[in-house]
Amino acid sequence: MKKYFVTLILAFLCIGKLSAQDYPFDITYYPFVNYKGGKLVFSNDSSKFERVFQKTDSLIKFGKGKLTVVQIGASHTQADIFSHRMRVRLQTFHPGLVGARGFVFPYRMTKSNNPSNYIISYSGFWTTCRNVEWKRSCELGISGASATTLDVNARISISMNPNNQVKYDFNEVKIFTAPYLGQFEIVPDVEMGNYTVSKIDSLGYIDIKFEKYQEIAKFHFEKTDENQKNFTLYGFSLENDNPGVTYSALGINGASFSSWLGCAHFEKQLQKLNPDWFVIFLGVNDANTAHFDENFYYNNYVTFIERVKRYCPNAVWTFVVPNDFYLFRRRPNPAMEKEEEVVKKLVEKYGESMFSIYDVMGGYGTSLTWVKHGLMAYDKVHMTATGYTFCADMFFNAFLQSYSNYLDKK
């Protein structure tokens, strides 16, 4: 085991030298950051999380298996900055860990920001809906958003940004749609070659497997029945047969727990991503009120967990306590301390883990300091790309430290 652990540490050092804080990866030093707060905190019994470490072990030692991570959040997750950094870190810290890209949604269609690491192209007229809209009549699923077209001649394609550090290809596309009949058939373009299709109409789930690996997904629509009137898209998951890590990000700008609880088909479709590890990065929008109700927040969190656990009972969870921020951009928000207390209760209740960006920042009222150093935006609510990337590095190092502890026990 000592030989194996030395090999693992050497792999770490190939990517980044040890810093003054003795992190496996070099990380930027800021005098105001609480580096000791950057750790995974477990309940009294942390054995449940060993499933993730065992899968990581199998990938590193034998090149076998898959580890699937799903992050659920709000604007920071839709932008896919924190989650993208984690995706790349997990897939590159040791050879052979690159799995698939995972879930994508055409946020551009909603007139909103799309992650920069993939490119969406489409034609035809589409109407959209999101889980943060107060007056909406649409049903939503896994992505918290939908795009609907009445145009059978519409088209859509997804490709990866050629500047990505990690290159992805795929031979399977999972398509999530509204679970009702009367929709157009979604069909891969002819240049994608031969494929097989399986469907679960009651779930709104279509699984297309290709004979050859692909780099671009291109789809059009066909009307095979007079009753087919439209097509509603909830998103795609680009997958393959390779062993490795897949990190999917599900986020909507402005989303709270209430937003996700309003998605009727969310947890049923979520199971089709086969998640091993949930990273729940919600809370800023729940706390963005002058009358924060701690019990309401706790009950929403519990309801969310229980609903998802019903369909994904074997996944482990990490509850992320978000950043300190200014309420209405004018004064520090005391609700974040209350949210952290709620998360601590949930860790013990469910035997899961937590990571606190609030603690890493230094706690109450530290947003101004982070703004001055370029880690937070001037709105004192959102972090900058540099800030989210730094927090992701802290989270990744916390994972590595816990993994190292697991290896020591073995």
C-alpha cells in the first residue's frame, strides 16, 4: 500500500507541486483565506463516502469502472465554472480518468448564458421555460428548463469547444424530453452513422447508441404520425463506454430549492445519469431575503433529498455551503450562518458530507475583502471566474485529502 500511495503522490506532483499549505495541488495563497476551513466534513460515520473512494481506487489501480458526479445548483452551476474546474481536475489528476462530458442543455435558446466549454447550434423557432419563472404553465424535468418547437424542420447540434483542456467523444446520447405522446421523433443526422434506439415514453427518456464514436451530435426531427405536434427538450447527456469520471452540472440562474422542487419529472429522470456522488451547491437564492426562515429552508432541503433518494438511493452527497454575500448588495447577510447550521444537521441526519465555501471565505462579512482581491464581483453576491475556480481547487484538494486518509486506513 505504501508503494501505491507513493505512486499516487508522484502523479499529483506531475501536475502541481506541494504548496506551503501542503496541498497535493499547488493553490494560490491569499492571506485572508481560511485554508483550514477547506475540507470535507463528514458525519461520525464516514463509511458511506468510501463508495466514491473505492471507485476512484478501481480507476487508478486497474483502469476499470466509472465514477459519475452530478452537481445541482444555480447561476454558478449554469455557467459551469466551478463544476468545469472540478470536472477537469477529477479527470486529469491521474492518467486514465477521462470519462464522458455528461449532461448539457442549450441555455442559449433561453436567451441566457451558455457554458463556454460546449457550443450549441440550432434552427427553427423554439419557446422556452425555466424553473425560476413565477407564472409558468410548463412541466419541467432534469435540467430545470425546457425548449419546445412546433417546427418539424428544426435542427439542433452540440459540439465541444476545441480549446477545452480535455477532449471528449461519445458513442451514446441520452435525450430527456417531456413524458407524453404526440411528439416528433428526434433523429440523428445521417453522417452520425448506424445507431440503435431505446425509449421509455412514460419517463421522457430516449437512449441512442452509435456504432462509431462521435465528436458532434446533430439531430433533426421527423413526423411519423398525424398526432405528433411538437417536441420538448430537457437536455442531453453525452456518454461513452470508457472507464473514467463524468461530471454533470445542472443549474439555472436564480434557482433555489423551491425552484427544483417545482420540476415534476426531475428526480425520475435524474436516475438515468446513474449518479454516484451528488454535489449540492444551492442556498444563495434561498437566503436572498430579509426574512430568512431557517425551518422553511431545512424542510425544503429535506424534501429535496428525500425525493431524489427515492430514485437514486445509492448515491452519496456533499452539501456545499455557498459563499458569504451582501443582502440586496447593501449589507452582510446573517442568513448564511443559519444555512451552515442547517447543513451540519443534514450531514448528521443522513450520514453524508459537507464543504463550506462560507468558512473558506472567513465567514460573515468577508465579501468585501474578496471583492477587493478580484475573487468576487462588485455586486457582492457572485464570485468572479477566478473566485469560483479557486473555490473549486479548494474543494478538489479537500477531496484528495480525504482520499489520502482513506488510503492510509487501507
